[in-house]
Amino acid sequence: MNTVKLYQHLTSDKKEQILSKQLLRCSTSVGAMIREAEYAESKADFIHKMSVAQKEINESLYWLELLFKTKYLVIIEFQNYTNEATEILKIITSIIKKLKGISKTNPNP
């Protein structure tokens, strides 16, 4: 995500410091967890790391909502960032479900 640039923009001129730092923390954690998953020690370890990434991207969506509701983001920025985050969330969720053997026709493996 482009949240590093968003963080830089929001913190320039001391506009906003708290929410954007939370967003930066969790959004960059997504990439770090996916990177860790590349060298997972087992399938279960891979799923665990991807699950943490899933939680972090979901948290990123929360901080984006707060930034929008507090008027630090305009609607188009909010939509662009949330669309990107939602797509990442869908990809991660799909990977986890596939590895767990969960499908729409088989919700309980």
C-alpha cells in the first residue's frame, strides 16, 4: 500500500500524528508478515503468518475509516486506499482458505 506516502503527507506540517502512525504500523506489518511467510517452517506456520497479515490489513481498514471520518482524508483518497486494502484482504483470505481447504461448498474441512 501507499500508506508510507500517506503517512508522510498527513504528518507534514503537524496535520495529524496519532491515527496515521497507527495506520503506518499495521499496514507495513502486512508486508512484513507476508515476507516472513515466504520462509515459514511449515504449512501451519505459513497459515499463521498469513492470518496475522489478514488481521493487520483489516486493522488498516479501521484506521482509514477513522481518518476519513475525522476529515483527514477526502472521499476519493478514502476510496482509493480502502479499495486497495480490500483487494489485499481478499487475496490473503483466499490464500488462507485454499490452504485450509475451505471453499464455499465446503465451509468445514
